[in-house]
Amino acid sequence: MGLVSAYFRRGWTILRSEVLVLPSRLAVLLFIIALMAVPLFTQDYYILRILILTCIFAIFAASWDLLSGFTGQMNFGHALFFGVAAYVTALLNLDLGFPPYLSIPLGAVGGVLAGLVVGIPCLRLRGSYLALTTLAFPIILTGLVFAMPDITGGELGLSGLSRLTGSRVMDYYLCSSLVVILGFAMWKITDSKTGIILHAIREDEVAVRSSGINTIRYKLLAFCMSGFFAGIAGGLYAHFMRLAGPSTLEVSLSFQVIIWSVFGGMVSIYGPIAGVFILNPLMEVLRVALGNFPSLPEIRMFIFAGLVLVTLLFMPEGLIPWVRDKLENECPRCKLRNVFIRQRCRVCDTSLS
Amino acid sequence: MKTLKLFGLVFAALVLSFALCLPAGAAAPIKIGVLGPMSFTQGEGHWNGASMAADEINKAGGIKVGKEMRPIELVKVDTNEFLSIPDATNAAELAVRRHKVDFLVGGFRTEAVLVMQDIAMDAKKVFIGCGAAHPALCTKVTKDYDRYKYWFRLTPINSKFLGKVDFILLGTVAHIMKKTLGIKKIKVAVVAEKAAWADPIVNISKKLLPAKMGMEVVGVWRPSPVAKDCTAELSAIQRAGAHIVFTTFSSSVGLTFAKQMGELKVPAAAVGINVESQKSGFWGATGGKGEYAETINTYARVEITPKTIPFYDKYVKLYKQAPNYTAGTYDALYILKEAVERVGTVDSDKVVSALEKTDYIDTAGRVVFDKSHDVTWGPNYVTSIGTQWQDGEMKCVWPYHWQKVFYKGTVPYKLAPWIIDYWKNKK
């Protein structure tokens, strides 16, 4: 009992001194609480479907940020990891009867291997050359998918996968928990020593190499980690939709993930997650609001594109960093963030004005 | 007292106005979700066909469910399935769970229909497919009947039978050329757009034509689906001495190919699948150069059944274009109406058992569903048709006394005069 009480006190202390002091952290906490509470208010299949897909795409977008945002390895073909994992998951489930809790992690391993396959030939490439090369990989794989219909199901894809869990609510809890856990894991990676090296590679790779760090290893690591998280998203998608088809490799999906991330705010992990949680449900809100408006997809896309353009025009670093910078100030001395109403830093007491 | 009287008067007026405004026991409508990519011609066909049928049925009083007449309320579900599969599934889920539709019709892209099919089956909603041809959709019914029994396919005939009709059309033209021009061995140029769906047809052609149909394949050409110039292919086909060009086109290349073939007066007959030539705008788009192109089709102004021509004419009058096969939602609504009226309920399980007993003459033929809930193909059932452009009109040229099947209004297939001249002079 004493131990529980001690943990509770420690938790409360962390909450009070680390979370409640910053609006961005408080917002994340409220978001998690709201996310977990949704099924208590509604179990509407339609709403839960949208939120489940949003969670899956949020993991996917964050995985792109890990590679392209933090490490600067601009990937225009991120759907490759998603698609490979979806197909591997589907094959393991359909042919070998693996349940989702095995097929999804193994599908993610497929994503890791895809990361290596892309990463190795791309090691010498940078900038637009790297971006265009990565764009080619999902297109090549789409060709292979069509060339081997006996294995991949061709144009039709692989369908009839077993369900993610037994019910829509359980599917929701699984996906929402994973977006929180994997999002936190990715954020911790970027905050670790490895994350700092990845960040440094993006800023100046030559300087990092001259410091004796094997940048090749770290870049490959970034490709693999990104492939793993994108792979988890791909596996979840395949089981939730009960289908792994050529649409999982489409170029549009690769660009969609970039739009979500840039809109939400790159180099933050939570930015792309927020971007997906704003833009993906927004498209559905527009569907319901516009109803039978003629050319509904085009109108939705027009509004979507307009919103993204306006956001980026006024908030070049993305929506979430812009909001955060409005609500929080960075201490010039210790670099810790403080709520904007504070006059002095909460740790080192330096004047913030 | 005066105030009391005034109050009583206002109250009476309110009661009266409420009584007059309230509909006298109006029956709840039967909601039917029409799934389709509404910004594309396929989705337009879905919606137009369904709207036409719903208007007609509602004007006639609606659907008789037990003792009451219930009107149809259509729910337009834009699936955007060509661009996004998640979008398609969200739209289907919205229709089923929010709009609470009683039945679903439509769907086009097989990958999307597979997922939408699952959504419908989860909710135990009858879903009549009018667009996706892949056999896998119906195979599920035989594999897991209890779950997938709510799925039926009305149009088009499944891709296996589409392929069969494709080769029958080829064989028919080959026979006509042999008979008219005295050619002993027909040489065929296989031309298919570079797309995955066309691959099986190319592979089968290479094997089947020499082995089973006694023809020679002089080459295979795979232009891009969006090619704007096919003269290189056409020159090569002419040099190869092909008598027939066996086409497999679903995209805009079909228009380019047919137009340039007419412009160059290539001495070979084009037959097979050309979706562009199924459209009423084909003649204008090719400037009349697409004349003599033959394709598989579902609708033409021909009496497949007594319902075909009235349907065709009304559709053209309303929408200023010929119906394509996704407009089969028209028949889907009538088939649903018939099934619901027979069982007197909209309960899915009972409607399924009624649909299984369907024997209905619709605009495309006699509809009987087989064990996999697929529409039966063959003589005296739905056959689909072959159409050829002749003098600016889309004419039905097949079945022309095939297996004793002849639809009134069908005309004989015509060879282009330059083909006849070329091969007669060649001899």
C-alpha cells in the first residue's frame, strides 16, 4: 500500500512539475484522455472507423517525420513501408494462419527490411535526388504486385484477413493505445542520444562524420526504425480493412503523409500526429456537411488544399509549432520552455521578457 | 372573459393548423444507398439508373410492403473509390450506420467493393453489385454463405464470361471475314492497353487463338492507357498483315486507336473491348473515324427484352447520353422491389431468400442468380451484347442468331469497305 502511495505521489509530482506547467503537454494529456474516453460517449461504427483510420495514419505520419523530419532523409515513397508491411501481414495471416498479434509485428519486420532495401542504395543520395529515388520504390513494387498475382492477388489484392480484434470498440482501443505508445516511443527516440545524432545528420552530415560518428549506420537505423513504425501502421490497416491491395502502395498515399506532416509541423513527432487528427476527420466532416453537393470529392479536396496552403503561408513551420510558440516561450539561458504568462523561467529564474 | 375567448381561439387555430400540417400516417420510406464514384461516368451511371427507377416506382405508389405502400428514398453515397479506398469505406459505413439504409446498390472498383462488401455483410444489408466484374466477390458467397449471402451481382456479367463473349465476338468476325473474303487463316494482332487487368486476356489470346481457334497471332502491342498517338503500332500491325485487331481498352487510348485506325484506313477489323466506343460521344470524339469499331456492351437500342428500348430511350432523353452498364442500378431497384413485395418485409434474411428465387426479365435479359449469387450468363439469360458503330449509330451486331438468340433490332456486322477492297485486291 505504501509502495502504491509512493508511486502515486511521484506520479503526481511529475504531473504537476512537468506536465501541468506547459500548455503543450497539458494539451497532449487532455488529448489522450479524450481519445480514451470517446467510446464512453459514442460507439457509433462510423465515428469509430474514422478515428481508427486516423490513429493508423497518425502512426504512419509520425514514422515519416522520424525519417524525413528528424534525419532529413526526404522520403517521397513512404507508402512502400506501409504497403510492404500490409502485404507481409496479409500473407502471414492468410497463408500461415498467423493471428494479428503475430502477423502485425512480423509485417513491421517486413517494413524494416524494406527500409534497408531503400536505405542502402540511397545512402549516397541527398535532397531532391534522394526524394525522387525513394518515390520510385513503391512504383516498382506496384509493378511486382501486378506481375505476381498468384502471390499478391494482383489488382484485387489480398482480402479476407482476420479481424483486428473481436469488436469495433476493441479495435479502437488497440489503435488509439498504439498511437499513444508508439508516438511516445518515437518522441523518446528523437529525444535520446540517437535522436540527437539523427538531428545532427540532418543539419550537417559532414560535421557529424568528422566527429567520428558512423553516419551510414545511423541513416540506415533511421530507415529501419521508420520502416518498423510505418510497418505497424500498415499491418493494422490490413487487418482493420481486411485487405492489402495495390492502393497501399499508391503515390497519393506517399504524398498524403507529407501533407499531414508538413501541415501539423515537421520535426516534432506530435505535429504530424496532430496534423492527421485534424485533417483526416475534417474530410469526413466536410462529407457530412456538404452532403449531396455536386462533385463532393473535388470540393473537399479544394477546401483541404486551401486550408493547407493558408496554414503554411502564415505558419511555415506547421500548425502545432506555431500554436506552441504562441503559448510558450523558450528560456534564453537553460532552453527550457515556459508558459507565455511567466515573466521568469520556472527552473533557472532567468528573465523571459 | 374576452382574453379567455381570444386564448381559446388561438389555441383552436394552433390545434387545427397542426392537424392539417401533419401527414396522415405517411409510410416510412425504404432507404436505398447508391454507392459509386459520383464524379466519374461510372458513378453517374449508378445514380442516373437508380434515380430513374426510384422516380418510376414512387410515381406508381412505391413498394408494397405487406399492406402499406412505401416510397423509395435514395441516398447518394459518393465513394471516391478511384482515388481513395478508405474514403470509399467511410462513405459506405456512413450510409449503413448513419443513414441507416435498408439496401445498397452499386460499387465499381473491385478493391473498394471487397471492403464495402464486408461493411454491408457486418450490418447484414443486402448489397446488389452493379459495377465490379471480378468473380472473387461472388466466390465468397459459396465459401461462407451465412456471412456473404447478402451480396448479389447483377451487372456486369463476371469477368470469366466477359472473356468468353470477347472471344465469341472475335470468332464471329473471323468467320465473316473468311466467308466474305475467302481468307483461309485469320491473322490477329493483339492490342491491349498496358494495364494489369488486360494481362490475362493477352496471355489467353496467345495460347487460345492458335490452339483452339485456328488463328495466327502476328504480334502483341501494349500502348499506354493514355497514349495520344498509336500510328507506330498501327503501321506495324498493317505490316504484319493482320486481318483482325483484337482490342482490350478501357481508357482514352481506345479513342485514339479507333480514330487513327479509321484515318489510316488500316485493313483490319477492330473487335474486342473498347470502353470508349460504348459511350454515345464516341462518334463525335473520333469525328466519325471510329466507324466499324466493335465492342462488348450491355446496352444498345435493341430489344433484348421488351423493357430495353423504353429504358434506353428514356435514359437518353433524361441524361443526354446512352446508359453504361453501371446504370444497371435501374434493374437492381426493380429486382429489390419485386423481392420485397413477395416477402412483404424489408428484413434482409427474408429478402435474400426472395432474391435467390428471382426470375425476372430486366432491361439486359432474364435475371436468375446462381448459387454464388452471380447473375447467370448464357442463352435465354443475360448474354451481354456486341455493338458496332455504323453510320453514326451504335448498332447491336451480336448475338446474331447465336445459339438461337436474336434480339429484334440487331443488324448484321459490317466490314469496312477499305478492308474488303484491300483483301480482295490482295488476292
